[in-house]
Amino acid sequence: MPLDVRVGDVVRMRKPHPCGSDRWRVYRVGADIGLRCLGCDHRVMLPRRKFERAVKAVLREEGSGGEASR
């Protein structure tokens, strides 16, 4: 079952980015997931399968209801 992630969500990844941040904002959802680092603003695209294995928690954007973790 695919992880429920939406554009605008903030996700916490298992490994930190070289800049030190482990939080990313989702900017594209589909077969690939587009992420933007909240520490240095770097953008990456990950295949959905690799993204779902690497994500630690999905932090919903404010207004859509609390924190949902995997």
C-alpha cells in the first residue's frame, strides 16, 4: 500500500542531507517524489519505492491535521 504523501507535506528522512537537515518538503507526487531540502533548498527526485523506504515520518502541513508517522 503506497504511503499517503501530498504536495506541501514535510517529511523526515532516515539519513540527514550533507547540509545537516533531515527534513524535506514534497513538491511533486507521482511515480517519482520531488523533494526540496529545508536546510539548503536543494531539490531531488526519488523513485516512490526508494522514497517510501527512506522516509521516517510524514509531518503534515499545518491545517491538514497533526502528524502521521509510518
